[in-house]
Amino acid sequence: MQAALDAGAGYADVRVQELETEELAVRNGVLETAELATSAGVGVRVVVDGAWGYAATSELDGDDPAAAARLAVDVGRASAKVKRRDVVLAPAEAQSGRYETPYKEDPFAVGLSEKVDLLIAASEAMRTDKRIMAATAALGLRRERTVFVSSEGSLLVQTILQTGTGISATAADDYDAQHRSYPGGHGGQHACAGFELVRNLALVEAAPGVAEEALALLTAPACPVGTTSVVLDGSQVALQIHESVGHPTELDRILGTEAAYAGTSFLKPSDLGRLTYGSQHVTIVSDGTSPGGLGTVGWDDEGVRPSPTFLIRDGLLVGFQTSRETAAAIGQDRSNGTMRADGWINYPLIRMTNVNLLPGDSSLEELIASTDDGIYMTTNRSWSIDDMRKNFQFGCEIAWEIKGGRLGRMLKNPMYQGITTEFWGSCDGIAGPSQWTIWGVPNCGKGQPMQTARVGHGAAPARFRKVAVRAAE
Amino acid sequence: MIGAERALELAEKALAVDGADEVEVTLYSESGGLTRFADSIIHQHTERSDAQIKIRVVTGKRSASASTNRLDDAAIAQTGRRALEMACLSPPDYLFPGLPGDFGASLVTPSQEAERFDQATAAATPGWRADRVAEAVLAAGDRPAAGFFSTSADEVALTNTNGVRRHATFTVAAFTCMLRSGDGTAHHESAAGRAGDIPVVAITEDLARWADRGRGAGDVEPGTYPVVLMPLAVGEMVEILAYMGFGAKDVLNGESFFVDRQGDAVASPIVSIVDDVAHPRSLGAAFDLEGVWRQRVAVIDRGVANQPVYDTRTAAEAGTTTTGHASGSQEYGPYPANLHIVPGHQTSEELVAGVERGLLVRRFWYVNVVNQRETVLTGMTRDGLFLIEDGAVTKPVHNLRFTQSVLDGLSGCSGVGADLACLSSGGGSLLAPALRLDAFNFTSATSH
């Protein structure tokens, strides 16, 4: 950091980080993937001549440990060739301290044999029929150890521990292929937690039911085309939050800095406090402190402690996810702490931490019982939304029709489509705290070079009215 | 860059894992930078370097991998030991065929291989890239510009205990740019082995014309239209088609269209999709991530579903031989990293001239799989959707969502463009022309 300042930087921060991962994947009873990886490096971010520069290297033990800092300054000076205004950062108090993800059982310390045996048992328990073509079970562990210092006096030490696991079955015959996952799509469930997450999910016990549903889907009727009431399970609501609330409320997108790739947003800064985003049932909070959330940290990668921020309160847009630079750009006096980088090699961007839909006072059972005619869909299978985050279309793995307040036939290939504010405006019921879960989304892409963020979404089953549905065929 | 001699020396040294039956070492290093701009200023700018060594250890029918980006002897030795420990604890995979030997030959000639590394691209500085951005911003005039210019130099060394010893270096430069003109936008992206081959100013001037032309879009009803898909849209569609159906792992899982359509006509006879690392504009190494020389595979040959691509593990399970398409991940399976759609002879204007009333799509966005086996995708148009009337592009229209079987769409392909765009894709490249499809399903609309 001192080398960056000596080279002319007006601001500098440095992250020294070590990443440790373990990936295990079993398919049809065979361990296909057994990989350990470590990666260590340093990333230096500077403001020089009013412009940003970033340099990252894995050369931690080289002859010149300050080389990356001087390179970052060179990069910043090059950036200043194409600027119209100087970078301005919202104030942030210098921070110091340590943070470590709370956990009960260190997953890296659990014996490999125990982990592999569990995955094989879960995979084998799904192989109940020759039409089960792929029975997979996977486990992923990640530990990040980071030291952050800034020229404003921050010194932070963090250890983030993440665990993810899930199973899936693919059934196929001459006519179709169908897929079921547990406990959710996108690899199952992921959280800032230890191995207790895996034990609590009871993968082996769930496995036969997963296979049974995949097989049943092969001969199930297709989701009908029409407009109807839709009840979504919590994991699908999580995806809905992610795509149609999380991304459009990122202030960098709103200000246009992702215009060429991830896209912009239908929101404007002037919409704060004015735009009706959803019904009165809809209250959504950005909260990087949620216990167990996959996006939970002690500080973001600008050294800002995350502060829970209402994005939507009783249906009204009231907040954005911000960084120090974007907060200053709209006249706010502080960042709410959402700048995160995918490893030491990348610069931080505004990324969702945990964007949570607060629970309501209903239940899944009550939502179904009070629906005369509709469809209950669970587990995300496909997702797509436009570059301004308005028109979306999501597919689920499985659905059931709802008739007279009761679940009826299983339906395959369910899909629904909508426009963001119309859809959230049609929400008329959300299940309560007992059915509320923070789902982890481990594969959120944004930025160039592309970065993958690991984010959380607290969600419960919810009902939406007058939704366009169709079959994914 | 580590350099061939030292990279191979490190990779050879890492093969020494006591107690292992077979060992494979992949050393991958990358260095370069990316200069990103939005609202016509550089707002994100990075220069980075990393090198990682991955050691796959085999004992009997058991295997496991470990990797590190510390390249000192102690770290490499420890990584090998960790991989062996893990392999010993793993259950056997009785279909594991063992590591490949050194067989076959490279399709890429030595002179081609030499051309894939451009010293000027490898040496490009942050200031040089910033100058290219400045040129784009200047050419954009008063239209806000966003995108990036990147340059990188990659090096891979791969050895195994069966005598495989490979090394490759290659450079990649990429440029993306989006211009806004009122409510009109236009986007470009392309990649090349030489940064100097990317004509930033000409590209930006062309974008300016399209962005201006996109102003004042009106509504168009969703429905089925003939379309002319420009190369970027074709590339986005074919990349996902490859992801969901061209690899043998998806066939073995019962999810690829090859399961029940291999040998069938699945596209128009004028459509051929070939993976060919030796194509003069392909990017990347001549060997896959098991050290097997990449073979030319016509995945779709004159409209017929010919064959998927294989790595050694899927080939063993399917009872065939590898085509040299290991992706480095057994979980995801083999992938064709150098696809190209064989070009035709028509200009995009000639393709448009064959449409009475339809749509010209410059780009798709957020394309995702709806039904893998049926190759149904959904996605949005973006940065330029235009109505075609009486064989000419007439006016811009608001974006639409499509939900469409790719193979059904390609079955109605009535024209293939002559010019190929080179897109960076999947660790390699994808070369795509414009296509004219006689029917394409747009299922909903948006207001921009």
C-alpha cells in the first residue's frame, strides 16, 4: 500500500487472499470429481490522477512485493487518459478487526471417506430404475482468508467459510428427459456454514423421492398454456428475487457502468421513494449480515461493514445496493457495503450480499388451500431476463395443478413469464417465518473479466395472481 | 509468461509423485489486462497475472486432482501428495481408462502455432489499450460508449507419465463496444489472436450508424417471423446449443438431442457446424486438457447430426475413442472449444433481401436452456431489433423474447452468410456467420 502511495496514488487498498476449495462429485455411484485447490495472491486497487487502477498477481514471494502496487498506479494513470471527472468516494470510517464465519463443524476436517461415502450412498439411492440415466451428488467447500488494508487506515482480517451440497436425478426414455434436484436447483443448497449444513439436509433419505419424481415426470402431462395463479416454492422465489429485484437495484447498473454486458436497469435514482415495485406484501432487504447467508461477510471488499438496507418496503422502492463511489454519485453519505470481488485476481464490484424477501403471515398450505385454480411450481430449471430486468421467463423442474384449494396432477416442463413490477404487484401472500429459508445462489455472473459471486436470498413460498404460464416445449 | 523450457521442466518435475501409478500435470499461466469503459470513460481497468499447476494422480482405477498457484518445489510436491492421498481414499471408477498416451498428431501446423502467439499483443500495456478506447470514444462522437479492450498471453504445459509432453502459447485480444444514440443501441464484440487486427475505429463507426438507425423503435407483436440473425446472435445461440448437446457427457446422461437423433437430419443441408482447432481463425491450443490432439469433428454435417465430441472417460463409457475435447472437468465432460459454422456465400444484405416480412436480430441476450433434449432455448433480443419489409431493413422495433427449438430453427435455414465473426468462447473461439431462418418464435415483448 505504501508503494502505491509513494508512486502517486491518492487512495489505495490491498487485499492479500488465500482461497482453498474442495470439490467432490459422484455420478451413478462413481466419484467423478475429487479436486482440491489453493490459490493465493494480492490485489491492489488505487485511485490516481482521479481514475481507477487495479493490478493483481500470484507472485507473493517474488523479489519485489511492491511491483503490483506500482503496476496498479500505472494502470490508473492509463485510465486517466479517458476520463471526464475524478473518482469521488463517499466517506467511510476506518475499520479494524477480525471476522470469521460461524460454523459448528469444519467441513475440511471431515474425513474424505465419510464425505465420499455419503455422496455415493445418495447417488445409489436414486438409482431405482434403469431410466435413471444420471444420479449425481456433489459437495463443494470454500474457505477464503483475506487481509485488507487501506490508505484510510483500515486493517481487516476475514475468514469466510462456505459449504454447498445437493443431489439430482435425470430420468430419460425414448421420448423425454426430466430432471429433479434436492434441496434446490443450481447444485442444491449453499451457505456460509460448516458441515452441519450437509448433515441437516439428509441427502440419502431424500434420494429415493427425487428419483421417483424424475421418473413420474416422464409421463406427466405438460403444464398448460394460460393465465392463472401461481404459487412458487421458496427456492424459486429466491431466483425470482435474484433476477428481478437483486440485479435491478444494483446502483452501478442503474448508473450505466454495466451497460455493455450485464445490462442496465429499468430503475432511475429518482425512482427512490416514488416507484411502486410490488404489492403491500412485498418488503425486501439487502442484508450482508444474515446468519448463514451465502453473501454474509464481516466487511465488503472496500472495507465497509454491510448495513441492512430496505430496498422495497411495503411495495415501495426505497433503497439501492451501493458502493462508496456510486453512493457519492447520487448524493448519499455512505455505502451500504456491497462491493465484493471474486477472489484476489478481480476488482470488487457491487454484488448482492443477501437480498431477502421478508416472510409474511401465511403458509404454503394456506396459500394452496385458498387458491381455487392455479399451479404450484418448485425448483428452478431455467432462467432468463432482459438487459433492463423487466421481461423475465423462468422454468421449474416440476409443478402440480391446484384445483379447489388442493394439489392435483403433477405437471412437467412448467414455465412462467412476466414483467417485473407487474409480477411483484400481483403478490398477494407470502408464507411465514417457519417456511422462510436463506437460499444460496453460487453462480451469479457479472463484470468483465467475468466474475462469479456467491449470494443469498431469504425467501418463503409466495403466491402471484394472473401469471402467464406455458410448457417448456 | 513462464517460457517453454521452464514450464515443461516444472510440469515434468511435478510428475514425481511417489506411490502413484500414473500422473498428469497441467501448468496454466495467464497474464494480461482489460480496459473497461462506460459512459465514454474508463471506469474499471485491470492488469493481472497468475499461474496454476494441477496434478491428477491415478492409483489403480482411482484418481483425484489437486492444484496450487504456488510454483516452488515444496508446494508442488505437497500438491502431488494431497492428490495421491485423495485418490487413495476414493472408490475405484472401473470405467476409468487410464491416462492417454502420446498418439496422433497435431492438426495445427508449426507455422500456424507460431502465428497464434503475437508478441505485440502479449506486450500490450494499459496505456496502449487506453489509447484504443480513446479512439473508440472519439469515433463514437456524442454517443455514450461502453465496452472493453483486453489483451492476454496464455501458456499451457501438459505432461503425463505415459509420455505426453505438450506446450503451447497463444495470445487473445478482444474488443466489445456498445453505443447509445437516443433510445437506439448497437453492440459489437470480436476476438483475434492479434490485437492489431481489431479495427476499433471502423467497428465503432459502423456501430454509430446502427445505433442511429435504432432510434425511435416501435412495438411489434410477438409471433413467428422469418429472421436474419447477425453473427453475434448466431454465436450466442450456437454456443448454448453446443453446451447442451454437443458433448458426449450429455448424451450418456440422456439429455442431448444425439440420444435419439444421431444420423438424422436435424438442420437444413446448408448448415454444418464443425469443431476445428486448425481453422486459421481458431484461438487456443492444439491439444485438449488431457494432452490429446484436438480432432476435427463435424458435429452437424450438412444438416445431419453426425457425432458428439469425446474425452477419454466418456469415450470409454460409450465404447469409442476420444476426439480430443477434454474440458478439464469430468463433471462437465467434453466440450468443443473451436466451433465454426461453415460459411455460405451471401452478404447480410442478400440474406435480408430474401425476407418479405421478418426481423433482423443483431444480438441475443441471456439465452438459456428451456428443454435440453428438444434444444428449446429462451432469450431476449438486445441492442438492435429491426423490421424487414419487402427485402429491406425498414425500422427499429422494441425487443422480443424468443422461445425456440434451435434445431427446428436451423431446419428452416435458407441462407448462410459469407463473413465469419470470431467470438471468444469456452477457452477457445466460435466462428459464426449470419443466418436466415424461415421461422422463429417470439413469445413475449418488452417496452425497450
